[in-house]
Amino acid sequence: MATKKLVKLVKIPGLLRYTEGLNLQQRLWTLSKDHRLNYLIICEHSPVFTFGKRQSKGDFLVEMGRLQNLGAECHATPRGGLTTFHGPGQLVCYPILNLRNFKSSAKWYINQLEELVISTCSEMEVSAERCEHVGIWTGNNKVCALGVNIRTRCTTHGLALNCNTDLKWFESIVPCGIEGRGVTSLSRETEREVTVEEASQVLIREFQRIMECTVVL
């Protein structure tokens, strides 16, 4: 049974195009489903706006035409939620887990991801919490977006933690469709430069603790 709690780390160097990330997730999801394997993808994306399942087709087409002019790609996704941004300086984490190896509960899994982000922020001296909206927040500002997809008890998509992201990208959208709220980053909250590399080391350590697993290379 112990081998089922191993999670293979897939750390992508440089900037990953969003479509390449989707293809990688699909390949690993198939392996997870067929062989009960687990993976943890860590990456940074080149600039991209993504649209979740709650976005209507009409809204998607209008937004895509507007946002593509800003120099970022635009893609519809099977994750939950509405519009968000991914780009340099943002730690993107895609756990590809067979929940049969952990606990076959979507509610439990989402709670664990939230705890992972809150704990990672705390380790970096940033106070973060849940609120009535999806994601993890510091006060009135979102520091991490969450959006998952679970099929046949295997997970894709995950979380995007702002480290030293250029927050001006978010000025062109209403992040995740939540009016009256802002966006922040670990660098802004700590008043120092927090890199994706630094934050990813903390997140991987906390992932092992919270998911009660061992991350292997």
C-alpha cells in the first residue's frame, strides 16, 4: 500500500505554453487512471487568460477577442470557475492524483488544496485564509486561484499562487468573476522578491505533509 502514496514530481523548466500543459496533464491523467499513479506538476506559464466551465460561449468569444490584443493567449478549460490569468512569476501546481490512493472525495480534495496554500503562505509569513469565494485570500485580495477537474476519481488542474507576478495583467479582467475584490502576490505581501523557485520548495514540502505522501523525482 505504501507505494500508492508516492507522488512523482514533474518540474517544468522555463515557461510552459498553456496548451502544452493541458496535453501533459491529459497524458499523466491517463496513466493515473489506468495504473493508479500520482504526479505533481510544477510550472510557470507564458501569459494566458483561461476561461472555466461557468463561462458562457458568448462571453468567451467576446472576452477572447478583447484579451488577445493584450499579447496573451486565450483558452477555454474544463476546470471550474470563470476567467483568470496565468503567467511568469506565478507558481502553477497541477496535482494529477488517483484519489483511490488518498480519499475518494472531491470535497476532501479541495479542502486539502486550500490547506496546502494557506500553510505555504504561512510558512512564508503571509496570513491567508478561505472566504465565501473560491480561492485563497489575504484580506480583500486573492493570492491564489483554485480550479480543479475530477474524472473517474483522478484529478487535473489545480492552483495558481502569485509569487512575483506582474499584477497589471489582472487589471484587464474581473478575476474569477468576483466584483469588488483585488489580487495580490507573496512579493507584495512580504515586501520582498519571492520567486517561484523559493515558493515551490515550500509548497512541495507542505504538499507531502498535508497529503501524507512522499514526493519523488
